Amino acid sequence: MERIGFIGLGIMGKPMARNLIKAGYTMVVHSRSRGPVDELATEGALPAASPQEVAEQSDVVITMLPDSPDVETVVIGKDGVASGVSSGMLFIDMSTIAPATAHIVYETLKAKGVDSLDAPVSGGEVGAKEATLSIMVGGSEDAFQRAMSIFEVMGRNIVLIGGPGAGQVAKACNQIIVGMTIQAVAEAMTLAKKSGVDIGKVREALLGGFAQSRILDLHGQRIIDKNFQPGFKTRLHRKDMKIALQTGRTPTTPRQ
């Protein structure tokens, strides 16, 4: 089994890395916060002091980071992944970033003989923990096939969308639907509550009709339970909507 480096152990990244450890992969991990690194080290992962060090010890490097600038810094910046890679390695970015940034990363690493995949995910913290993520992939068929056994540890619905950047385009489409549907569910539950109607019964009725969705099912129940523990942060939804708008205004043609 290839040795995997994993950078970014946040809400999504830590359970994803943990599932790879459980699957038997030797893992080298790094994160901005030391806590999750130490936690996974007790489960068998090898801690690294920098992204460069992760790359130097790995066959495949995975990043799961908040935004485009974070990915550029971790990959291209000082002591970054690009400083530690060697020809023949595979880089997989599972963050949600701008397609244009995915192209920059792809070209930078290609020059070093490293193939890259942009492979953003959908499914939230629950999907990350239960290894049921949907994974949208951009890159070459060969790189996709090489990564498949790794993807299968973390997700179920795994689709090669197209060339570099195509996975991020698909994720932007996903976030438009998800973000607007969450807002719509919140508005509907607010309307029901302000009208003096039982919001639990409203949700039950809507789940049996055309308004049915996983978001109405899960987030609707969370609203009823007043469970506002975040599995994803509002600022990241705003970031994703900005990516969708920017991509629409400046179309990126994915490589085929």
C-alpha cells in the first residue's frame, strides 16, 4: 500500500484521515493545529512538521483545507508540498477551491513530474466519519484509477468529471444547490413557526412530497431539535458561493 500524507485535519479532514489509518495505510499527517496531529499520532499516524516534510515521506499527498489561498500556500509556499515532491508521486486536493487555483496547482506539480487530482467532496462531517462522501474528481484517467482504492476508503459515489479543474466546477454546482436549499429549509421552518404551525408536522408532510430532500430531512430535524452544532461553517458557505460566482464570471475550461 502506498504511504499517504494528509494535510489539514479539521472537521472533515480528521475523520477522513482516520478512516485511511483504519484501512491500514501508513499515514504522515500535518495540520495548522497541533491537537489533531497528536490525536492521530496515538492511532498510528506519523506527525510531520511541515507540508514539505509530509511530501518527502509520502507516495501520495492529500490536502483538505479551507480555501484557495490555503491550498496555494501549502502547495507552492515556503516549505510547501512542491518543495518535497519527487517525480512519480500523486497529489490529491480534496478541498473546495476555485477551479483556477486547481489549474495553478496542477501545472506547478506537473512541471515536477507529479500528477494531480482535484477531488472535492460532499456529505459533510457525517459523510466524512461514515466514509460515505460523494467525491467529484478532475484529472487524468490514470491518476483517477491510481487513487480509486484510496477514494473508496472515504466515499461511495466517486465520479471522474473531466480534466483538471472539473472536480471543482462540479463542487461549485453542488454548493449552489446545498447552500440555497439549506437557506430555503430555514426560511420554510421559520414561516411555519411564525404562523403557529407545528414545524415537526410540516417537515413530515414535506418529506412525502416534491420538496423532499436530504437537507430537509437532516437540517429540518436539527432545526426542530434546536441542534445548531456546526458540521460546516457559514463563512465557508459564503466562500463557496463566491467561488461559484467567480467561476461563472470567468469560465474555466476543464482539460479533457
